[in-house]
Amino acid sequence: MARMTIVTDTRGARWRTCRQSTQTTCGPACCLIMWANVRDRDPEADEGGVIALSRMFDKPWNAQKGAEIGNLTRVLRQMGLNAVQETITDGGQFRTALHRRVQPRRPALAFAEWEVASTVVGHFVVIAHADAALDRFTVLDPAHGLQQPTGLPFYYPVVDGDDQPALKFTGALAFVT
């Protein structure tokens, strides 16, 4: 069973989240975060259970490269969430889609990338809330915790230390409908 932590954003909203256990388990951790926030309870599965589900579908999670959004969308469906995958590469349309479609108990799985030592690295996060008036988002990041960025599609998580990543969302999304 995944142990979720309750975090509170600046609006006072409470969210269930967890930390990824390895460098490449952000996708499985995000599936657990999405399930926990849709169902408002801790999942009975853990990252290993999500990884086992991933192996039932094309392009499964692997320890070297992590997960692929199409695979995770199928995993979310297998977990009982009605998830649909979309790719929205225009930054304005990306934000608009999040503002319009992310609702209470209807988060989105989002994929971002950044460059580390001349290598592109991918990372999954959950967009739990989208405030169109402030263009602010509540991001449940399994590596960096609760974040509340503005100005997507770029994402600069607040982290301890000097090595702050600069990520750009690719437009790959899985919405819970």
C-alpha cells in the first residue's frame, strides 16, 4: 500500500501525494497520486503494482528510461480511472486545456523535459488544480513536492540547494474525465 502524505496549497486545498522511490519511478508515483486524489483515499497498490500493470501494455516502464504517457494512460484506466491522452504543443492552448479540464477530482498527468549534462531527461507530475484567473497551477511533483507555478508550459520547481531544474512541458497529457 502506498503511503500518501497530505499537503495543503496556498488556497487551503488538501492533496494526497507521495515521493517517487527511484529516479525513474515518477510515472508510477504519479499514477498513485492521481488515483488517491480522485478517490480521496490512499491506494492499495504501490509503485511496484503500477509497474506490474505497466508491463501488461505496449512500451512498459523500465528502470533505465522510466515510463511513457500512452502506457501510463492505459495503466490509469486499468486502475479504474477514465483517462484520455492528448498532446497539446501550443503553450497557450496547453494552459487553456488545463484551466478548462482540470477540476476537483479530475487531475491531469503531465510530462516535462529538461536537459542534464547534454541529455534530455523526462519527468511526470500531476496537475491537481488550475486557476485560470491567476494562471496558477497546483502541481504534485513526486520528486519536488507541492509546487504552485505560474506561466506554464515552463516549470521551475522550488528545490533545496543550488541545482534548480528548468523544465518544459512537452504537451503530453492524460486527463481524468
